[in-house]
Amino acid sequence: MIIWMLLSLVMVVGIKFFTATKMRDLERRLNRVKEGLQTKKEEFQNVLAKQEGIQAEEALSSERIRFMKELIHDIGIRLQTSDQAQTELVVDSGGSQPRI
């Protein structure tokens, strides 16, 4: 009877020891995963911040390009109207006296 009790006690202690070591290993793995997750989260936040900066620069560049296109278009219109005005002056001054 005492042998069974000692054997049971040894088994219980052995199982507790095995469980404790496996739990410790599991906690270590969990901590490594948490650290890795935190690192990846920080990297993700850095990438998001960088992406937002790039998007802001892209929007600014697009706005500048749009303003430049509008400016070029306006200059083109002004050149056409000034060419037409010069053509009209040449035609008007060609044959008749100015009217008063």
C-alpha cells in the first residue's frame, strides 16, 4: 500500500515538474511572439507614417502640376488673343482712315 502511495506521489511530482517546464517554455514562446508582434506593429506604424508623408507630397506635386497646366493654358489663350488683336490691327490699318 505504501509503495502505491509513493509511486503515486512520484508520478504526481513528475507530472507537475513536466507541466511546469512546458508552461515555462510556452511562456517564453509567447513572450517572443509578443515581442515580434510589437516590433512588427512599430514597423507598420512607421510605414504608415511614411506612406502618409508620401501621399501628402504626391498631392502637393499633383496640385503644382495642375496649376502649371492651367498657367500654360492661360498663357496659350492670351497669346492667341494677342495674335488675333495684332492681326485685326494690321487689317484695320491697311486701307481706311481711323474714324473719329
